[in-house]
Amino acid sequence: MIPDLLGSILNLSFSIPWLLLGLLGLPALWFFLRVTPPPPKQVSFPAIMLLTGIFNKNQSSDKAPWWLVTLRLTLLSALILAFAHPRIYQEQTIPGQGSIVLIIENDWASGQNWSDFINVTESILEDAARQNREIYIASTQPLDVEKKITLLGPLSPQVAEDQLTQLSPSPVIIDYQSLLSHLNKKDFNSPPSIVWLQSGIQHPGTQEFEKQLTRIGVVHIYQPKGHNLPVTLSLTKNSLAEPSGIQLSVKRTKSAKPSHTDAINIAREVLLSIKAQNGRLLGQQLVQFNQGEFEKSTPLNLPKNLVSEIKYISIDGQSNAGSIFLLDDRWRNTQIGILQPEGENGLPLLSESYFLDKASTDLGTVSIGPLQMLLRLRTGVIMMPDAVSLSFEEMEELSNWLKQGGVLIRFAGRNLAHNVETDPLLPTALRHGGRALNGMLQWEKPANLKSFNSDSPLAGLKIPKDVVIKQQVLAKSTSEIKKTSWAELEDGTSLISGKKIGQGWLVLFHTTANAEWSNLALSGIFPKILDRLTRLSFLSDKKNIIDTTDTFSPYLPLQIVNGKGQLSPPPAYIQSINLKDTPKITSYTPPGFYGGQGYNLALNLTQDISELKQYTPNKNNLHQLGSEIAKSTDLKPVLLLIALILLFADSICSLALRGQLPQLSGHLKHLILGGILISGLSILFTGPSAAQETELEATIVRPLIPPQSNSFDTSTGLAYVVTGNTKVDRISHEGLAGLAFILNQRTAIEAANPVGIDFKKSELAFYPLIYWPITPDQKNLSQTEIDNINNYLSFGGSIFFDSRSPGQSNTAMMTHLQRLTKGINIPALVPIETDHVLTKSFYLLQDFPGRWQDGNLWVEPIQAGTADGVSRIMVGQNDWAGAWAMDEYGRPRFPVTPGGEAQREMSYRFGINLMMYMLTGNYKKDQVHIPAILERLGQ
């Protein structure tokens, strides 16, 4: 212990040492405090005899007691030492006497742990200042982007600290070569000590960079802890296969040496936040990683009409440029134009433009008219029926529009079949004429569609068996036919061809847009095909897109993503981008939004990140530094606390010497003084550690914790069916928990925390209502489960089925509902009537919105046999749990559409009415309530 104490004293230093001169004045102060005042003069005063015998109990000493003087001198000494700012340093951080080269990786991945980098550099500079060592600062991205400076030095530690304040992470891919060239050119007097602050990610060339550094000097490497390595967000290649058009790919850093105890490999979840143009939170989505899983693909669970409002999607708790994904105007509401044939008349309901209009209604804003009108609009997709004839000049304008990113969808017919040689806008060469069921090139029977190839934009769509083609325009057999064929018939001939022209796409249906040559336009897959094709548009929300030249105007920087994954205004050195070539991410063109000609383009960093892998350095080549390096112990807070305690003690002692303290027992005085001392010491020593623990907890992404069952006694139990789908079960749990919170706030119902139930094992009698979300992957019920459900219903229980699917997508879910309920005694259901008890059991309601609004609600008709008029079965589709769901802070988890927060309030009211209906039955049907209801209706 004594050698450790001596070592600590030897490592003691002061930031302001000249203040220690104040200690020299303490002896003079001692003499001043102890000096006896001059003796009083004797004056003859006869009346003084009257005071003889009077004794004053409150006497004061003519001198200050030595122990009080010592206490005060100690107090002053503590203050002088505290303001001199003493520190005790540990062992030397970076051994050696030569220069220190700080190599800082300030690329996109370093933003995640930038504060740790700053703390480490401050400690190293502090250590270097004590040893008077020179500092060189090197970074993988320029310290001064405009001057391209990547190496500074030699610098004093103080100047180096000022320079480091100007350094920040850059949202670009790392570049080791430029830095190596500067280091190799530098002539160091002696081999330097190299401190390499590495992001923890293995980049291209990291191993070679390590080898090169070991040739320059002794290398010390610092890496962040594994649990706080970057997580990135991007789109998958098959995003078009999703209803929202967005398939997200979330990647976390892959462990270099996977093990069950590795913090990188543990099961965890990340939370995605979806933000609108005005910064409004549109929704949040959880992505679950199982143990040892490092990449997860998930569709964006957001209604299609909200997708056009998205500005960006980010990962909560991440602060790197790869954790944010920007969506530009390509994802906005598509402007679709349909060319109208001149003089189109006859039967409008059989015309091609009518079929295209109806098929495109849900895909975007549709305009029908001549070419000039469509080009003046913000049209990203133009559909061209076969009956449309364009002049040569119009073909030129359409070609220029196409090259700038538009999508032209053409349809074959008699007109095209006889003009294939002269038509300039075709994705593939065509044969003259065509093939018909009873024509020259005959079929024995109508042809069916073949499954789409995996590399086709239409991959993943299910082809109905009843789609038949009776006539088509054939493509010529060329070397490029396989590249241009996106859809084929079973005989291998092309039905849909596509080709990239400039920045746009030219697509041809080898059949008509109406039912003349096929029934494709009558099938359900036709709108889905058009949906996929419209998403190819680069100009879906672009203004002033007509450009009669082949040049492209520059896109100016609007907002950029900084190194910490935040949108910020662009600095002056950021350059514009040009679409002649594919834009690349550089220091001068970082990720962000770029605009021009009324259109916004998003550049995302993750388009250049192929793999996330942890980097493990070669321990034989370098020394590993921990996060505790060069941490000095600051004694100033300790000394100030000691001075505060001594000051308080001095005040107590002064009052005691004057007899102005209450008469307290000696033990009580000792207890008070001891309590004060212990409290001060506990504040001193526990405060920093508690703060560190809180900070550590904040950096760890929450582990996946499944919903737990909560017991209840006299409270009203809320229950949901565990589907086996973790995401759906969590929404059910959070939704019913949110409803329980509202019930406890607004009503006399004491709702318990929700419980997930299993029909085979759980006791159902405790729950008046069971919420059952329908998912396509739920297994069929066993006979035991069916018997338990029927028994529950027969004794007055109710089940609320929620298919959670708005509009037309509800059809498939209803099929699954019929499959799941097979064997259950479900009575005949009817749409809920306007005067049903559920409309007035607590609030007066006219509709029952959830996360969606337009779905129907089906109930059991009131009749003899129902338990107090309560429907045993209710079926809806509005995703009520999604509307009720709250996070741990009481914030809504998901957006509701189209009514916003007013619609959410109505969904809460429906939930309250539902529980009141379950608990009180049809008592609101009684005539006694009619006057009160009529009065409320009148209000």
C-alpha cells in the first residue's frame, strides 16, 4: 500500500501551480489568529465597586483555541489546493519519449462512438503535456476539406487540442491511401508512438493499413466496445415486391469471432422511426434480431397513402450516417398520365384509356389528355394505348422526357402490329403483324402466363390461372431478348418487355390494354403489374421536366447527412451533382437531399456499404488500449467538499464556544456531525459511478423481452390471443395496455395489464372479452382448443376478431378467419346497426375507427339466447390494437389514417364502449336512458 501511495504522490500535478504560493502565508496567519490583544489600561472609577460579585456565565476566551485555529488553517489549505487543481495520474499512457501520432478514423462509422474518441484524445494529450511530447494529428478524412489537409504537426498538446475541436466524423466511406501517402512522406526524427483510434469496423484495406503503420512506429489501437458498433439501414433489391414499395434491410455489425457470450451476438431489437417532411413522427417499427443474426429484412408497415409523406427513416439510438435512409420524390404520390387517342368515341367503357384509368386509380394521380398537357404536368409515368398516334416531333419530346427518368408504358394492338418498322420507341425488335388464336400464326388454345423471373421487376407476383392471351405482337429472336423480357407466356414468347433508356424505362405490353386481345386487363394482377412499373419512375413528382437538349441541369445541395446521422444545412464547399453519371458519395457530395428543376434527389450512404464486420487487429503487431486509458483522478471536487465540511464544522464550533447552540447531548452531537460527513462522502464517491452506469445503460440497445403475463385479482382482465408472431403479439399487448390506461383514466373500470392466452392451457373464464388478431401463419385449432372456446362462449364469453387489413386486402384475411374458426359455434353475423347498444354504452358513436377507418364491424344479432344481449362474436378489420398501442412513455406507437389524432380519440372511445358493453350488457336499451341520450344528442 505504501509504494502505491508514494507512486500516487509522485504522479501528482497541479494545473495552476502558482496558487500554491498561498500556503507560504499560513504561518503568518497562525500568528495573527493566536496573538494576544494589548492589555487594557487601568482607570480609577469608584462606582466599579457596585459590580463586585456579579459573575457573567457567557465568558469568551481571550485567545482562539489552538484546535480551532488548526481547523481554519486546514480549511484555507484545502481551498488553496483545490483552486490549484491537483490531479493524480496513473501510469504513463503511451510509453516512450518521442512524438505521438494520433490517427483518428473520422469516417461514417466513427460517429457512433465519437464522444469516446474525444475522451481518449483528451486523456492522451493531457499525458503528452506532462511529458512535453510533440503531437501529430492524422485523420482518414481531411481535417480541412477545402484544403484537403489530413496530417498536421508537429504541434504542442495545447494547439493539438484546439485543432481536435474542429474535427468531426464525415459521412463517407473511409480512405486509407491518402493518409498513408502523407505518413510515408513525413520524416520523423525517431520512430513515433502511434495511437490509432479505430471505428471497430473492418473496411477495405484495414489490414494492410495496420501493416503499414507498424513499419512507421509502435502502434497502440483503441476500439469501441462491441455492443455499441454501428447498425445500418437500407432498402433491399426487391423493395417493389412490398405493398408499400419499401422493403427495409437492417444490418448490425457481424462479430469477428461469434460466441454465445459475445455482446454483439445477443438477441436484441432495434426501433425504426419514420419521419414526415415537417418532422412529424409517422410511426415506429420494431425489428427483432435473434441470437447470431446480423441482417434482417422487413417490409415497411405503413399505409400506402402515408408513404408519400415520408422524408426519412432512422434507427433510434444510432448516431452514424448509415443509420438514416432518405426517401426522395421517387416515393411521392406518382403523377400518371394516359395519352388520349384523338377522336376516341364509340363505346367508352370498352376503350383502352378507360381500362387504364380504372386500373391506375389507386396508384397515383391520374390525368388523361394529349402529350403536351401531360408533359406540362408533374408526370412521372405515361401510358400510351395502341390507338394513340404521335408525330415525329412529339416522339422526340417523349424520348427526351424518357431519358430524364420517366416511365413510358406502351400497349400493342393493330396499329403497332403494322408499324413496327417505323416506330422509334420500342424496347425490343418486333415482328410485323402478330399472332392470334385463329390467325396466321395460330395457337391451338389460348396461352397462359409463365411465372415471372427472379430478376424481373414483377418478381413475386402471383399469376392467376384464368389469365389467357388470345393475341399478341411477337418479339424477334435477338441476343438481347432475354434481357428485355420481363414477362413471358408458357411457350416462352414475350408478353411484357422493358429496357432502360437514359434514366427512364420503356415498357411494352405485347397485347392490348383492354379485353380485345386478352383478359389480362380484367384480372386482379393487372393493377399490381402497373403498380410495380410506376415505381420505376425517376420523375414521379418532378416539375419542369421537359429538356430539349441532352444535358442535365445540376442538382444543388439542400440538406446533407452529417457524420452523426443528422440532417443539417450544407456547408459552402458542398458541390452540386449531375445525373449524367451515377452520383458518388464523397466529402464534396455527401449523402443528403439535392434539388433541381423542382425535384428532390436523395443520396444514401448505405448504397455503398456491402458488409458490416467487426475488425480484430493482430495483437502481435500492436498494443490494445482500453477505455480507461490515461484517466487522471481530479482531486479538486474532493478538496472543495473537505473545505465545505470544515467550514460547516467551524461554524458549529464558533456557535458552541459562544454558548449559542441548543443544549444537545454529546452522543447526539456526534451523530449529527458523523451524518453530515458520511452524506458528503457518499455524494462524492457515488455520484460519478451512478452517472457512468446510466450512460452505459443508454448506449445498450434494449434486449428483446417478450410480453409477460400479469396476475390480477379484482381488476378487469384484458386478454389477447398469442398468435406466435412476435410483432403482432407485441402490438396486441401494447394496444390492450393502452386501452387499460384509458379505461383507468376515464371510467370506474379497474383494468389489469393485458395477458396473452393459449386456448389449450389458459383459463378463459377470467376474461369477459378476448381480442384475437388474425395472421396468415396461425395454425389450425386442435379439437381441445375448439372445445375450450365453445365452452367459453356458451358461458357468456365474447371474442373480438380483428383481421387488421383495410380495404381490398381484407379478403385474404377473411379466408384465414374462416379457416381458423372452423369447428367453433359461430352464430350468423350482421353489420352493426346504428342503434346498437355498442353505439351508446358510454360514448355516443356513429362509427368505430381503429388504425383504419372504413372497415365494417359485424356482430351477433340481438335475440333470445344471447347473454344479456351481448354479442358472443364480433368481427372487424380496422386494427384497433394498433390504434390503442402506446410505448413505454405513453406515446402512440403507430399513426392512424386518414383522420389522424381525432380518429385515434374515436378509437379509444370505441374501446371504452366495447368494455362497457361487455360488462354491463344491454342496460342502455332501457327506456329510462332515452331522455338523457336525447339530451346529449341535442347538445
